[in-house]
Amino acid sequence: MVVKVEVLYAPTCAGMLMWPERIRKALADFGGDVVVEEIDILKHPETLRKYPSPEWSQFLNGHIHYFTVVAINGRASEDWYWDTAKIAQLVRNELEKEKAQR
């Protein structure tokens, strides 16, 4: 089974643009067992309903600033996105759980 990691981000914040790549690099060692999907929330606003977060309520001039959410297999991570080691551990836990279910 493959673990799906969705990284939702707002391209209106220059600082947030680096996190999808950092998360992708942190998960690279998992190879084909992990699929990372980067989602621009301005192009796909429906994802905000799927993964509500207090972070995305910060609007300025109609743009969302300061937003990154990481979801693993359809569940938003409660760990902050900038701790890529925690994200990798959550993915590892998910992979182990799936292996145990086989």
C-alpha cells in the first residue's frame, strides 16, 4: 500500500513556497511507498473545506498568507509542517500500520 501525503500551501506567501520541497526531500527515502501531492489552495479552494485549519483564516487583500497544512492518508497532521522529522515519523508509523494489517 502507498501512503499519500498532501501538502497544502498558499503561493501568496514567499516563505511558504519552500515547505512543499522541504517536505518532499524529507520523505524521499521512502521511495515509491509515499506519494507527495502539492496543492495550491488558491487553485483548489475546496481543500480548505476538507482540511479546515485556523491558519487559513488570515486574509490580507483577498490573499491567504502564512498557510501550510500536511495531510497523511486523508488526515491533517497536528504536527507543524516545519518539523519535517515529525512528518517523516508520522509517515513511517502509517507505513508500519499498513504492513501490520496485511
